Amino acid sequence: MLVAQGLADELALPEMQSRFVAACCQAGRVIDYRRYAGCDHLSVVAGDSPLVGELVAWTQQRFVDALAEGVCGQR
């Protein structure tokens, strides 16, 4: 699972998202957690967001490998 968090998000608070990711990691799930400074809830998925290119590459890799790397936590 890829989780992207805008650090300026006031709807899905970064602290709450970090706790969610930590709980998932503790439960043995593979989570690629990416945080983006200066992005809020909508700008993190805007066309000019650094997430967009990373998300496309991440998704293409899932079609090739099917499984994500053994990442759990923040990048």
C-alpha cells in the first residue's frame, strides 16, 4: 500500500496518518509512506505535485512485480 500525506493537510492530519501507518506496520503490513512538505489535502494530488510521477512509477512497478518492496514506514 502506498500512503501519501501532505504535511500541510488539515483534513487528514499528518499525526493521525503516522499513527495509522505505524499500526499497519506493527500488524505486519507493507506500507510505503510518503510525506510531502507544503502540500495540503488537495495539492498533494494536483497535477504539479511530486506525488504524481512517483505514484505512476509505483503503480507501474506493481504491474511488473505485483508486490511492493519490503518498506514499512516513512520515506
